[in-house]
Amino acid sequence: QVHLVESGGGLVQPGGSLRLSCAASGTIFAIYLMAWYRQAPGKQRELVANMNIDGLSNYADSVKGRFTISRDNAKNMVYLQMNSLKPEDTAVYYCEADGVITPTGRSNDWGQGTQVTVSS
């Protein structure tokens, strides 16, 4: 069974920075894609950024130039460095691991989310 745990959320002033972390635990051989999504109140969940096992990344237009995704394949971790935060970045941020290869097969897994609030 794969378990994802996010950390690093909190309250930050506009213009500030936060770094989110997500750790995947369990017997994992590889994770093909790791991603960050977010969901603001009353809105649909949206992709923020993702990165495949080869290091290729993709970003939502709204965060390009401000957020940076990175991952540590050996530790099964993914990070999201968020700079120049804006109030509209306020949301619950979720970690996703897609194409998780385990002894029992392949899965797609989600974390429980971490709250990010950008406010003065």
C-alpha cells in the first residue's frame, strides 16, 4: 500500500515563499509521474505542476516563473518551491503519484492535502 503525506503548508504574506514536500511510502519500485494539484474553495481541483521520472516538468500558466517542482527519485519525494505568492494561490495543495510501480502492480495515489493561505 502506498501512502502520500504532504507537509510545508501554512499562512504566508503576499510576496512570501513556501516549500511543500510530499513523501511517498511503501514498497515502491518507481513512480513515473509526481504532481501537485490545488483546490480553492468553490473551485475545481487544478494541476499546478508535474514532473516525470526523467525530470521533465510542466506548469500551469498561473504559476510559471514563480513555482518550481523538483523530485528525489531515490527518496520517492516531490517538492514545490513557491515564491512570490499571491492571495489567489490560497488553496489546499495535493500531491499525486501516478504510475506507482509496486510488487502488486501499478497504482495512482493521492495525499490528503496541505493548506496554503496567502494573506496579509
